[in-house]
Amino acid sequence: MQGGSDEIAGEDATSSGGRRRVTISDLARRLDISKASVSYALNGRSGVSEETRQRVLSLAAELGFHPNSAAVALSASRTRTIGIVIARDPALISTEAFYMRTLVGIEQYLNEVDSSLLLRLTGEQGQDLDVLRRWSRQGRVDGFILFDEHNDDPRIPLLKELGVPCVVVSSNAPDDGVGRLITSPERTVTLLLDHLAELGHTDIAHVSGPFHFVHEQLRVQLLQEQAKQRGIRVTHFEGSYRYEDGAAMTRKLLAKKNPPTALVLGNDLMAVAALRVAVELGTGVPEELSILAWDDSPLCELALPGITAVDQQTMERGRMAADLLFRIAAGESGLHWETPAGVLRARDSSAAAPRRTG
């Protein structure tokens, strides 16, 4: 196994009340001994004196320390490494907040349990399958976290055939025997449409990511259904999450005789692009056009005006994905977890719909 000792992270007895999780590093620091010694004592292994073992166990009991799921999984892990292969343009990944914040959450979690992340960014022509197959056969990882599920996704049957655990981060929840971290867009759709309806908007445009992604298909479906219930007309346009797409779509929409009064963009990059184009064209934001983003980020917060967006708690979702994968690596199967609901961050880019005559 990589990484030396079998380190354990734990939770104190009152963690559900909001207190910080107790880790093996906390025990080592309080006792002024090495993390390896704490690990040996907790695991009942040789390498520490009986006096040290009792000191560790006593402090663990005092702090309400309990091994978390990752600790159990690591005992059976071969590599202590999670694999992530993303079939997207690296230039987009480096600028899109969703992936960066998700990866930070995963890394924070792995650091706590002394494990590693093996990351590869590939092109979008199926190269990711080759990497999944090669790493699996070489035994380089204990499992994979998969993003951007699409129709008839070949990665899932491939990993099932290879016998490698995986967690699919998706909006979809089929009973296919693999772990899933499920983020339903229903809550986000409700937040966005309720906000726009309260402001009096009845004609909005939605610029999404690629329609072949399962989560985008569900977003479009729910937006259409819920908008109709609120008397709102929504028009959908397929984008690619790129800044250039957000700019081009906004120019096209604002050139219409009767442009929509609000734009909902599929990510922060496209929303910033929409704001910039509106300013260039002399369209007042939010006086003439409200702009909202599906995903919040520092870009939305720092823009002028600040862009209304939904905080999807992506760092916490990254932590959950890693924890779920470790549970499955420990022998639990077919686990489905739901992520926490997003929170609307209302800023100055959204306001009451402009009155129109004629």
C-alpha cells in the first residue's frame, strides 16, 4: 500500500451539530507523537508501547473519535488512490469553477485520509476509455469517480466488466449496480424560476451545456415543466460551457425584436460573457435584462454587477463523492447518495422585469 501507515480519519460524537471532524492528525498533535504511532495504536498493530497505545485510545474516547468509512476502505485498499479521467478540453477545465472546486473538495478529503488522486484530462474522442482500461488493468487505482454522464455511457459497463468500483456524479439514478452521487436539478430550477417569477419575468432564455449530457437533458425538461406552471415562456439554446458560446448566444438573443427579459446561463463563464456582451451593446443589466448563472463562483461574485447564481456546494459534493467511493471500495455496493440542495445567491444582475408596450 502507498502512503505508509493505515491512517484513520474520524468524526467526533457531536459532528452532526456542526463541530469540526476529528482526524488522526489532531490526535497526534495533542499527544505530541507521530501520526504513524497513532495509527498503529488505533489499529492494534505492533510498533508502539502499551503506554502509548492506552494514551491514544483514551484521547480518542475523550474526543469521541470514530473511524469514518474511508478508514475502513483503506484497510482493504491496494493503492489508496482514486482515479478521475475527464474527457473535456483542458483549457475549459482550468477556467470552469465547477471542476476546480469539486477537485479541491476531493483533495481535501483525500489529504485527511492520507490518500491520493490520479487525474487525467483527455480529448473528447473516446481517449478516456483507453485510460480507464489501462489504469484498471495496471491496478493503479482502487476506483474511479465519473463526471458528465451521457446517454448509453460506455464507461459504466466497461468498469463493471473490469470489476473496478466507481461513483457516477450525475442527475440520473438508474438501478445499474454502481455508486451514484445524485444531484437533482429540481431544487435549482425551483430557486431560479421562483426568483424570476417574483420579479415579474414571463419570457426567459436558457443557454445550457451540451444536450447529450444527462444532467442537461433533465435541466431542460424541468425548466420547461416548471416554467409552464408559472406562466413563464422559456426558450432553450444549446451551448458548450465556453465563454465564447455565452457571448455568441447573448448577441443573437439581444438582436431579436423582442428579446427575453432574463437569461439563465449553464455556468459562470457563459454568464460573465453574457454580462460583458450586454454592456457592450448598451443593454442595461438589470434594468433591461436580468442575468443568472446555474453555478456560482468568485467570477459571479466579483462581476459588476454581481451575477445572481446558485451556490451548488461543489466542494462538499467532491468530498461526498470521495467518501462514497471509499465505502464501495470497502465492499458496500450500489450506494446512492443525494447531494445537499443549492442556495440562491441573489445579486445585482437580476431585478424586476422591464415594462414593455405594444
